[in-house]
Amino acid sequence: MKQAFNPYLPSYEYIPDAEPHLFDGRVYVYGSHDRFNGASFCLNDYVCWSAPAEDLADWRYEGVIYRRTQDPNGKAGMLNAMYAPDVCRGKDGRFYLYYFLGQNGLISVAVCDTPAGKFEFLGHVRYEDGTPLGRKGEPYQFDPGVFMDDDGKIYLYTGFGPTFYPLLLLGLRKPTKHGPMCFELQDDMLTVKGGFSYIGVKGARESKGTPYEDHAFFEASSMRKFGGKYYFIYSSRRGHELCWAVSDDPRTGFAYGGTLVSNGDVGLGGRTEKNALCPLGNTHGSVICIEGTYYVFYHRHTNRHAFSRQACAERIVFEDGAFRQAEITSCGLNGAPLKDRGEYEARIACGLYCRKPSYFSLMPKKPKGVRPYFTQSGKDREDNPDQYIANFRNGSTALYRYFCFESAQNISVKVRGKGGGCIVVRTEEGGMPAAVLPIPHSAAKEERTVSAPLCVERGTRPLLFTYKGKGVVDFLSFTLV
């Protein structure tokens, strides 16, 4: 059976904000759609990927499910992106896609008879008098999450919690002061039933002195139900983490629970934002239970900015009604450590850092500097993807978790570039070398493969590759035999 990696989709695919749903034995992922090296967030049309619940390595491209031009307000341009969507199966058996377009402050809905067919525009969420949601002075609507309870009641969650955001001010629409909002919907999936409630998850303005203080709500509303309780999942003001809150009521009373995942492993083992395992950046996702195992879906950042994000997922421990923060790995959905046989692309590193402190990916692209980063050649959605680690310099480290070592005795690495020195392989930070691979200098930026004996004790272990030398190389792949 094929192995699963992180990111779990092909290297050319950039799907952030993933909402996973299980429909009729398949897991469907609905997310935004970034453009490689794009100038802003979410510039491409919505696509869908799915996998059978029993094989989370077998992802299938379902194609484009909805184009921005299908929305009456849909126009090309970086300020008219389609942001994080969510999907719900209605009482009529059809599938409803909720999304947010541009800066108009409206929640739009599209519908389809199948989970990954061609969705058609249905309308905007509205009040009973026909006024669109977001046009009665409510806080800014953003990042819709939709949830149908066991009793058939349908709830919509929205909210955006920055303390300052010029585009909102220019549009005369203000961010939420009281955290995310909940709206109950009628069976038509469009009409709001009554008003709305604040669910109790604190925003930045009200979080001081509460358990939410360091993890206040920012965006990315998502609702799940496990064991009879409601779990609200959101992205905090810290950006790089998904958090959870729990309540007995889907409309109110949510108490802070903790962190689900950080895309830099911040918070695990004393790790701080300065020594984050990867370049940090915003994240968005949710949790799903598949055949009794819980997974958290999130995204990572590539290409030195915030506009080329990729979908990742991890197993997460859920015990006694509480989640334990997941560790980011290279084996994600695999269900087991990776085999100690075969070639692995360098791009599946779950840690990528150097001697300099980490940074937070924002809109301007970061200068190359001394930090390594993930990137690819060519244009968006190329036919021959080649994502790799670029700018691998002296002190750069790529971390891969985890491998099951049983019999591997040799390791090789494929690099490209004029740099030269060696790559030291270890199974723990600061540990004894398991292999030292000499990298000869090259007069041209050519590919070359070097090999060395590998000395690793049996068992489940990570691999760390650290470059020591002069100049720069691209780290393409490594092979265990």
C-alpha cells in the first residue's frame, strides 16, 4: 500500500484552510485554493480532493467544483478572492457550500447533488425579510463554518477578530468585539432563524484575565461534535495555532480547551515562537474522526510568504473529552512511521530551520537571507512538479518524523547547486552522526547524488539533515536502502 506524507496532496497543490468531511465512506477536503507564488491569498477556484476512509494515502483529484465567476459578485483580482469554505449535507440530501468572497461581508451559498460535483450558486445567507446577513449592522462576516446537529438544527458560525484592519474600516464594517457568532438557519439552508448569539469564545478585547488570554479568537470558525459535546475550532490571535473550546450547547457557553496544533510545534517541549520548528504563518482547519481515529487538519507555509500554503494533517489524541496538542510530522495520515526503504522527497520535511530565529510569513515575500525554504520551479499546477528545499546553507537543518528502522544500512542524498561541504545525518538534535555525506563543490548548478553508510539503531526515530559547508545547495531528495 502506498504511504501517506505531509503535505498529503501532490507537491503542486496549494490547499489551505481545509475542512475535512466524511460522506459515504470517503473523506472530502474543502479548502481555499492558493496559487503558487501568487500575489495574494486564495486566487484560484475551489477544487476538491477525496480519499477512501480506509486508505488516507489514496487521494483523488475531483476537479474544479466551483468558480468565482459563478458568484454574481465574482470578479478577477487579488481583492476578490474566495476564502475558506465549508460544506454541509442538508436534510434534502444535497450538499451546500458556504463561502466568503472578496471584502463584501456577505456569506454566499452554492449547492450540488453530490459532494464533489459542479456546485451552482444558490444565494446569500439572509434574514426572513430578505436582508442579507451582514447588512444589519452586525460585525463583519468571515470564514463561515456550518454544522448540522443530530436533531436536524443547522448552525452557521462566522467572525473576524483583528484589533486593526484597514480594509474593514474602509468598508465601514467592524470586526467582532465579542468573538465568533452563531446563527441558526432554516431548512432552506439560506434563511437565518431569529438573531444571533456570541458563543463565549473570547476575542482579543475581552480575553485578558481569562483562559483565552494568550489564545484569543481571530478567525477560522469550525464546529464538530464528539461524545455528545460540541467542539469549536478556531485560529487564535497567535496565527500559527488551531485551538479548541468545548460546550454542552452549540450556541453558547464555550470554555477554552487548548491548542490542537501549531504549524511550528510551538508549545511542545518548551518550544517558543523564536525557535519554531518551521517558518510560522496563519493556519486554519478542523478535526475529524475516521474509523475511530482522530485527525487534525491544518496548513503549512512555503515560498517565503503567506500565499503558497499547503494542506497537512496529523493524528491527534482525544481522551476523556479533551485533545492533546498534536506534534507535526512527515508521516501525518500514514497511520505508522515511514519505511526505511525507498526514495523520499526533501519537501516532506516537518521541520526546516537554521541558526537564525524563525519568522512569521506575511504578505511581502521574505528575503532569501540564510534561511532554507520550500519552493518549486515553473508555474502554478505544473505537469512535472519538483518541489524542493532551496537555500540550504551552512547550519540549515531539515527534520523528518518518523521512520521505522529495521534494516537500512545506507543513505544517499540528491542535491543541486554550487555549494560544497557535507550533510550530517542524525536521529536527534545534537546527537552523534548516523551518517556523513560529502558534498563536492560544483562549477555549475548541477544535480549530484552522494551516498554513505548509515548507522541507526532499530526502532522508530526521526532523521535530521544538517548542511555544513560553503555556498548554497538545493536539497531534492534522500534514499534509504
